[in-house]
Amino acid sequence: MVKICISSSGTDLDAMVDPRFGRCNAFLIVDSENLEFEAISNQGVTAASGAGIQAAQTVVNKGVEVVITGSVGPNAHGALSASGMKIFSVPSGTVREAVQAYKENRLSEITAPGPAHRGMGRGRGGGRGRGGGRGGGR
């Protein structure tokens, strides 16, 4: 038996896998043999920052051995890896399908984190381009 955590958009095995680890709606902790599961609400989903670390700590506290998600940021990746977890990527599908793909060895291991994210998308770019192009096409 392997204890698997899948980032999920819902709270049952037929919910879609959420591609965002730190910002998913829920984590499903699934027994790989009998598919018994526990759904855990992700408390970090609305955090302004630190969602990945919060999510990683939640998962670590559950004694999970494997994480399946779409992508994971550098802070969460570091925390999960430091605790000995293997992290796998799944492009899409349901939680049930992700567990099956894991059992059939069809998932890619995430050995390096994805790009860092900056909170809830409150970009500070400013957008001050002046659009001075004169379009001299003749």
C-alpha cells in the first residue's frame, strides 16, 4: 500500500485533478490498494502568500509517500522532497485516473520545481508603455 496525495478540484475520486498544488481546492489522501480516501480542504487556497509551504506542511503531516499534481513551486517542492516524498506530474484527468496511472507507472516524476508564483496574481507591472509606434507601412 502506498499513501498518495492528489491535488483535487473536488472531494471524491471522480473529481478532476487540480494542476495547482498550493492553490488546489482539496487534497485527496488515497490508499493505492483499496482506493479508500480522505478529503482534506486546502486552507492555503486563499492565502496571499505561502500557499505552497502551507499545502506541503498539510501533506507532510498526513504521512503521505507520494504526491500527484500538475505542478509544484520551488518552496513546496523543497518541503516535500526534504520529507522524502516523491512528486509526480499528471497532465489532466480524475483523481481515480491519476491513481491508476501511478500504479501503472505512467507518470513523470517532478525532480525540479516549477517557477515560483507570486501570491494571488496582484502584479505590479504598471503597464506604462507609451505606444509611440508610427506604423510607417506604405
